[in-house]
Amino acid sequence: MEETQMYHTLKQVFGYDQFRPGQLEIIKALCSGQDVLSIMPTGGGKSLCYQIPALLFEGVTVVVSPLISLMQDQVQTLLQMGVRAAYINSSLTEGQIRKALSNAAQGMYKIVYVAPERLLTPGFLRFAHSVRIPLLCVDEAHCVSQWGQDFRPSYLQVSTFIQQLVHRPVVGAFTATATHRVRGDIRQFLKLKQPLEITAGFDRPNLFFEVQRMEESQKFHCLSAYLSSQQQRSGIVYCSTRKKVDEIYEKLVSQGISAARYHAGMPVELRQKSQEDFVYDRVQVMVATNAFGMGIDKSNVSFVVHYNMPLDLESYYQEAGRAGRDGQPADCILLYSAGDVRTGNFLIDNGTSSPGMDAVQLEQQQLRQRDRLRSMTFYCHSSRCLRGELLKYFGQTAPQKCDGCSVCQPDKQRASLLRQAIQQAAELRQQQQANLNPEHLSALRQLRKELARTAGVPSFVIFNDQTLHSLCAKLPTTQQELLAIPGIGARKATLYGEQLLALCQSLRQDK
């Protein structure tokens, strides 16, 4: 398959001229028939690595994903780009599943997302035997490993599913976080054949990492001071327990902060409403346990604050990595107190086993969890570069000093004092919007909101903040100039070009 085809698809469908580091190498390998094991951080562009091969292959690509919300977001985004896709999971009725599989069997879709529990059901197997599946991708592949933080026994069905196919597809395994041991499990349990193993762009230079050690009683003052400096910027506050989520949410709302909450103890309808309010920018801050966020494809998250220390560095890096997915500067702040360690041990002692796990496996899991909790605690007490500590944990080359953490750059700390928080947030906004006319930016943002409302999708699905800023800086007035804006492909130019160009022309005249 020609490299020119890959670039043509990247530009025409996704609206970008260049691949990110590692993407082209992965795409070439998959298109040439080689299995891939890719470790790519949240926001690194891993979905594009299998979506482009899916569009270039004949037949239907199957993507195994553990998360309903991720499947829905991915399909919604692909449809906006003119790519036909569907998902098969428990959110659908059996009748809807039969219809979706019938459509897929008739060639209506290029990509089908499926929950691992559905792979070996009779209906899905009938579909799989009736079509050509050139590529099978396993998202969140660390779920196959008992050494991973999200082990799901249903992921062990993937290799059984592959064995039942008439022709073995190319297999791509993708995850945001994986230690050396987890990578070994992924290779073994998915039976990868001589895979290209690539860790692409693991470092996120736009993220500022900060740890603040303090008494538990000081945390809310620090959080409140920080949030008061953020104005309308969007962010997530993670808490370790449902009780703490409720407490922090109620305190923030009483202070007039636009917030929602999310945890597994809430009714499904309320969780869904909270998630939609946050994704659609109806609220500024989401206060949540770790039940929220995995698979939420929201690009304009400007900060992630951990009110309590997570149980492990894998979870921390994945959760913190939900900030700054649009490439803009973003803050990752961890508020640590000694009580967090006690809470962590309590959660491990009282945790439930994953489906299909026996008592021995549960005991082994708890031992591994304690090891990971110790590593997380060491990180919170580290006097060395925080970025370096994270990269070393995941087996990456680590700097002695960086430009983006509270250890290396103590003068840039975001959350230590109210004065610093306000000053740093103001500087950050100034960096983000340098040379941008605020009135023009506001007008473009309002048009994006209207387009999103009409289409029934979140604003970032129309285009992200990076694209918004590029539009504001260049104010294109022709279709050719519009297509040169990163993130605007042929389909979006057709759908929204007339309104965008009319507004940009009007803004030019107002200069």
C-alpha cells in the first residue's frame, strides 16, 4: 500500500497534513500485514493509527473496546468525518444489535466497535464469518493482563475469537500505559506474531505536572483558590471515594462554581446527564471518582486535579493525560496528604474481584496493587523531576530536569498559593491566545456551539480548540484556505465551510 494513499486519507478525511511521531510507522506496519503493539499516551492519536488502515483495507475492521462511552464518541466523530461506523455493546437492544450486524454484513460500515464480552456470542460470530475482517484492533490492551490496573477476564476471549476466524486478521494492540511485564502479557495472550513494538510520543510536553503535599484540611482551600483562577476553563477533579466526590461537589456548587459529579453510586440517568453536561460544556468542572473519564474523548480539558492520591501511577498518568488533548498547555495537579495512603490501603483491602476471578487471583491482585501503591507514594514524595519519574516508571528515557513540573520549575507552581494560581492561569491564557483577537475568538466559539447544537454533538466534535485558534489567527476566506486549517478535512469543509467562511469574511472586515 502506497504511503501517498495514507497521506491522502489523513488530509481528506481527518484534515491534517502531517502525522504525529510514530503514527506513520504503525500505519505502514498494519497495512503491510504486520501485527503491532503500540504504547501511545492518552491524546497521542492512537485511534487514527487503526482508522486510516481500516479505510484503506477492503472489508470491515473490528475494534475491541471495553467502554461504551468511548465507542459512542468514536463513532460520532467518524460519522462527522463521513466515515460509516457502528458499535455493538450492552447499550443497544438485541433488535438494534441484529440490525447493526446485518448492516455491517452488507458492507455498510468500514469500522465496527465491539465490547469484548460480545465477541463469542452466536450473532457476532455469524457476522464475523460472513465478512472479510482484514484488521482486528484491541484498544486498552492492558486489560488483558492481571498485572495491569484494569484487568478484565473478558479480554482473554480475543485470541479465542481470532482462532475461530477463517482467515487470521492483522492484529493491532493499543494502550496508553504498560510496564514491561504488561507488554509481555499482551504479546502472549493476544498471540501477536512478530509485532512491531513502538512506544510513540509517551511524553506530553504541554502538560505541567505538580504535586502539593499538605494536610487534608488545607486541600479544599487550595482547590478553591485554583478553580477561582480558571474562569470558564474546563477540568476534572478526581476524588478517591464517592463520599468525597459528594462533599467536594456540594462545596464547589455552594461557592457558585459550575460543577457536576460522577460516581458509580449515582443512578445511571444522573451519571449520563452529568457526563453530557460536562462533554457539551454546560458545566465547567467534573468532580468524579475514577469511574469517570476512561474513553471520554473531550479535547478541551485544561486541567486535571487529583484531590486524593490515586492507587497507582498507571491510573494517575492515564487520568492526568485527559488534560490537554488538544495540544494546548494544561495542568495536572496532585494534592497529597498522608491520609491518602491509608485510604488507598483500605480501598485495596475492600476491593471486589473482577468477573471470573477466584480467591487466589484476588489475593495476588491485592499484592500487586500494594506494590503499585508504594510506587505512587514514592512519586508524591519525590524531589526529582516528576516528568522523569513517570517516564522511568514506564521504561522510557527520562530527563534530569524538565520545563514542566513543580520540582524543576518551582516558580511555575499552579496550586500552592492563590496569588500564584491567578498569576499562572493568566499567563497560561495569554500564551494560548497570543495574537488572537478575543472578539473574533468569541464569535468563532459561538458559531461552533451553534453548529454542534444543530448536529447534536459536543463542540469539540465539530472542531477542537487548536483548530478554533488556527481559524481565528488566519480567518480563511476561500475553500482552499479553509482546507489548510489543521483538523478540517473535506467532509467538514463541505458541512460547515459556507458558515465558517462567511463569518471569517465578516470578521476580516471588522479588523
